[in-house]
Amino acid sequence: MYMEERRMTKQKQRRSSPSEKYILLGLILGGIVLFVLTLGLSFRHQKKAIEREVSSTLNLAKTTCQKYLDYEMGITTKDLQDMINKINVLKYYTKEEEKAELLEQAENQYLSGVILLDENLQVAENVKLDKAENETFLKLILEDSQVKEVLQFPEKVFADSVEVDGKSYEYAIASRVDESGIIICYYDTTKFQDDKYEISLSNLLDNLVQNKNEVLVVTDGENVISSSAGKLEGLSISECPISSVLKNDQTPEDENLIELKSEGKTWFGKHDMYRNYYLYVFFRAQKIYPRMLLTLGIVAGLYLIFALVVLLFVQSQKREKMDRMEKEFHLVQAISSIYDVNLILYPKENTWEPVVETSQLKEIITGIKEADKMLTEFARKLMLESARETFLEFTDLTTLSERMKERNFLGCTIEAITGKWYQMLLVSKKRDDENGQTSVLLLIRNVSEQKKKEMDYQEQLRISAEKAATADASKTDFLRRMSHDIRTPINGIRGMTEIGLECVKEPSRMKDCFEKIYTASDFLLELVNNILDMSKMEAGEMESKNESFNLKEILDNAVTIVSVQAKNAGVEFRYEPVENEHCYLLGSPLNIQRVFQNLMSNAVKYNHPGGLVQVSCREMESDGECARILFICRDTGIGMSKEFQKHAFEIFAQEHKTARTTYNGSGVGLSIVKKTVDLLGGKVDFVSEEGKGTVFTVELTLKIDKTYEAEKEEVQKREEEISISGMHILVAEDNELNLEIETYMLEEQGVLVTPAKDGTEAVELFAKSEIGEFDLILMDIMMPRMNGYEAAEAIRKMERKDAGEIPIFAVSANAFSDDIAASKKSGMNEHLSKPIDFDEMMKRIGKYRKKVERNRS
């Protein structure tokens, strides 16, 4: 790298050699002329020498300014690249649930603020971290055409700096990931401007002028930035003697020297411009107009002075060269720490030169002088084949000026043959008068880690989208199948009803119709219950209770139900009665019975006439506190294939398309079993062979109920056997069929029923009744005029003794936990789910009859 810098220095030194030749020629001619010509000719020659020296100093000053601007550009490029890296992180935290992480990321990256805009460039979120106003700043940015380009092409990222109201900002713009729009992050650099650059232009120019008769002044058009006369530095133009030069008609292109008078002294010099800098070099008149002594003395004196000037000039050249090499070395070293490759491209000349290059790159492109051929070879040997065209389009020198006409840099990310990802940046270094690119920096850095994170994130999004699409498709298919499964039993119910009406005089035929109607409605009820159970589980509302129960009793209940199904299906059902040491346990009896019943029911459904189902439940071990229970259900049914066994517990999973019609299956039973067993903290497993059958095992660990007493069961039975005959019940139900059924079942038990067709009528009937006239109220929830919740609240608020004591039962088809909670909140005592289990309803009414009698006494 150091040798490369020396090569560049020698090239520039060779470009300045004609000036040195003129100086040597001037020395020779000066010696001859000083002895031959008159003092006037000597003066003229001296003046020309001074003009060349002034021009040389101006050229040195220009070169120094150029190096400083290159250094400044490098720092700015690094800062803008940092802003691009920051926004590439922030744009993945724009979702609503990630706003807190967005703020945290912005704070961690020391940003001044983040602004989210929608597709219409309207502010959706404005996060200010330093409490600074940014409306003017945002308005100025949105006027830039790059904003719309970023919105149109989401893969593009844009960064720049701007000054607003005396403040300096660096900002970056990228497209939002969560929706159409853009994200802007910015950083207030105002207070860091003075410390931003380690090297100042003033320091670089200090050593250019060593002659006390020579003055170098550099301004920015308003103030003096640097001067070899220290007292001028920091002054405004109006306070500086060079202000008189601005009034002169001469331009920087004039060859004549400019005369300047200050503090009684006369100065001659020239001025020039380099970008935004104004350069002035002056010599004292004493240097140009020496005293005219004797010819030899004058000639000797002038020659000595001229020789001294030449020596000073050569010395300043050497010092300037060393300073430039040192500055360029530090600049290149800084860029090398960030970028793996740094090349300078000259589009118009189709040439290039390396600044930083790896050993591998050096072997590939060394010796290729043409820039386009070098880039082609670079792409062929280092880039992935699919990325070569993209790279060559990105680095196309023929279109570069047009693409960067209004931009300071271009960027893209490309995959290499090695599988690594590299970020490419084309940064404008120098432009011509027509805003075309005369030199451009090509910067390359390894961004494989960042790209991997981005690709992993995209893959996660893709997988999530596929899962969501699969779930939606499954639910759509499930609803389609449910439409069939629900309509089928309804069709049977309606058909058997019509047959029964035609066979009024045939009791046996009518009985057969009623039995089939009940069977169809039982299937329909099971289907609805399964759907509700799955909804509860998906909503996280399925609860695992911890209450006392008799394991033998709940298993006997399940066996009683399933054995009837088995008999009707022609399947042999064998049940080994429970003879465990501990039958009274603590847990969730309803959930446990659901697991046993679903597994046994499936074993019957997916069997064949003459098949066999064997069920057993035994206690494996006990430590005195808990008992480990093992439930086994064997069948000789159709079994499952090895492939389907992987998906057996998935919701809506059915191996055979005809399962819902042939076996009356809905595809949710096993999913309910799995989720329920997991809720109970147990384990469910199976072994199956297609065409031979399946063995399901359920293992549960339950606490032993030590406080259970046998007398409790007898007390419960006596309470359940309490007669409700003679009670007076107010029934609020808007559905006439349901009202008729409830009235009939209650009157069969000797209950006096007063009907109400909606909540308003129920409230009015209770208000007009005598205190204690009604023993209990059955309240439907979904009713016109006034629903059940409102009616219950109205009754509880009445100022009468029995308003707060009378039992009110909610009767509703809604059976979720939030529905039950709403019933309790409105003042109801119990919640009965439709279709009503009338035996259970009679037991609950009987329990409350005893409470009502105690309250009245």
C-alpha cells in the first residue's frame, strides 16, 4: 500500500516537472540577463518569476484543498453508510407490536429520531429521541425525488445530509417491511461538527508558505479559513484587506498581477477558486521592486534573492509531498478498515487504479488497464453466474453519469461464488462541468452476516405465511365438510318426522322413527360439542379443574354411552371394570370423561361389524399422594397408515376422504383428546397397523382425594332425589318450541309454569307477583326487546325482599367461559347450556328448592 502511494506521488511529481524546468531556465537566463540587460529588463524578468511562484503556490493550495475534500468525502461516506446500516436494521421493527423494540433500537444506535410514513407520505409514527422539532426537516426531505423512488422501488435505500435552520442532519430512507410506506431515521450532527474531522484545512495549509514576504489567504467567500499571516485568520471578508480585490474588475483567469495596498505597504499577487474555496497569494512590492544599486550589485542581489526563492520553492514542494503522502496514507488506512476493496474508476478515460485490493483480487485484475474489461473479469471470476449481469449493469461506465446525475452514490448487494454476500457502493468523487462523473469510487464490503439474518427473517415470514394459508385452507375444507355433516342428520330428523306423521296408527313404526330421530340428534349434538371444544382450546379457555370425582363412575358413564353405539354398529364391546385401590381422585372429571369417551367412540366408529373393542383402566402405581392411571383402548378396526400416524393428532385430519360419510367422523376427536390430555399434564400414545386395528394408551397422574367420605355420596344422592313438585317457576323463552318443551318437562315433575315470551314480559310478571310467589326463574339469553342479562339485572335491582334471593338460571346455546362469566356478572346463579340435559336441570332446581325453603323460613 505504501509503495502504491509513492507511485501516485511520483506521477503527480512528474506532472509538476515542467514548472521546475521553467524555474531552472529562469535562473540561467536571469544570470545572463542581469549582467547584460538594464535594470528594467532585470525587473521584468523578476516579475515573471514571481508570477510563476504565485501560480505554483496557488496550485499547491488547490491540491491541498482537493486532498482535504477527498478526506472530508471519505468521512461523510462512512457516516452515510452507517446511517444505511442503521435503517436496514430499523425497517424490520415497524410492525405495531414491535414499536417498543423500534424505540429501543433507535436509542441503542444514538439516533435523534425515527419517522414512519404511509404510502401517501403521511406521518404514521414520529419518534423523537432528543425532543427536537423536525417538521421543517421532514418537509425538506420529502421534496427530494429520491423519496418517491425509494417508495416505488422497495429494495433501494437512500442516505444524505442536509442543513435546516442552522442545524446539520444526516438521514437515511428505506421502504417499510410491514406495509407500503417509508421509514426515515435521522441524526443531529450540529454539535459534533467541530469534532467531526481530525484534520482541518487550516492545519494542512500552514506549511505551504515559508517566505515572510509571501501571504497565502484562503476564504469560503465569507470568512478567512486559513492565512500564513495569523492575524487575518477568522476575520470576515469585509474586515480583511483582500476585500479591495473583490472590487477590482480582474478575474482569476487574468495573467496580470493584482496590486493591493494595506497598512502603507504595497502587495502584488493573484487569486483563484477551487470549488467553494477562494485562494489569494500576495508578495510585498519590495520583492518585486528592489533598490536599484549599481548594476553588478543589483544583478548579484537579484540573482541571490531569486536563487533563495527557488530553494524555498523546492523545499515547500518536498514538504507538501510528504504531508500529502501522510494524509493519503491515513485516509486509505481508514477506508481499508471498513471496505475489502476500494478502486477508483475513470469512466470517460475507461481506466482505473486501485486504492485497496485483496491478494485474490490483485491476482485476477492486475495488468488489465481498461476499466470495463477489468470489471468483466472481476465478475467472471468472483461473482455467482446469476449475479454477473446485475454487477455489470451496476458498474456500467457508459450509463454511470446518467444514473448518478442527481445522486452522490449508488448501492446494491450481490452474491459471490463463495456464497458470501457483498455490498457494492459507487461513490461520486469528481464531476465535470456538465455534472458528469470524471472519477468514481467503487467500494466493496462483506455483508454476509447481515444478509443471512435478512434471509432467515424472510424465510420465517414465508413459513408463517404458508402455515397461515394451510390453516385457512383446512378451516375452509372443514366448514365445507361440516355443512355436509350437519345437513345429513338434519335431513334424517326431518325425514323420520314426516314418516312418523304418516304412521300415527303404527306405534312400532313411530317408535322406530323416534329412536332414529334421537340417534341423529345425538350425532348432531356430538358434532357441535366437538366444534365448541376445539374453539375453547384454540381460544385458551379450556380449564383444568381440581375437584373430587369417582374414576369408576365417570368411566362407567362413558362406557354406558359408547356400548349402545357399539351394539347399534354390530361391534363387540368388552370392558374390564375398574378395581383400583384409589378411585376417589382430584382433577377435572369432565375433561377426563371426554378423553375416555372420544377414544372409545372412535374405536367403535372406525370399526366394522363383527369387530372388537376392549377397554381397561388400572392404577399403575401410587406414592400415597398421587396415583398413576393407565387407560387402554384396543380395537380391530381399519387402523392407520404409517404416513397418516404422523398427522393423527392434527385438527381436521382424516386419512380417508369418505370417513365423514362412512364412519360419521369430523376429524377433530383425536385433536381434542391430545390437547385435553396435555392440559391435564398427561400423555397419550398409540400403536396402529393399517387394516388390523389400533391401541390407544392414556397415562394420567392424579392426586388422591384423602378427605373423601362415603357419606358424601349418600348425601349427594339424597339431595339429587329432592322432589321439585309443587314449585312455581317463571320461564322466559322467546322460541315457542323450546318453551313448549321446557314447560312439558317441568309440568311432568309437578311444577307450575308461568311463561314469558321475552325479557321485558318476565320483568313485568315478576314485578306484579306477590313476594315469594315464584320459586325460581329460567331465563333465556337471546330475546327481543330485553335480553336475559338485562332482565336479570332489572330483577336484582327491584326494591323487594325476594328480588335478591330468587334463583335465576341462564338458559343459552352459548357455552363458552365468557358467556358463563357474563351470566354470573348479571346476577344469575346457574348457567344451563342448550340442548338442555333435563335430568341435570331437575337436580340443580332441586338443590335450589331447599335453599329457597330455608330463606323463606
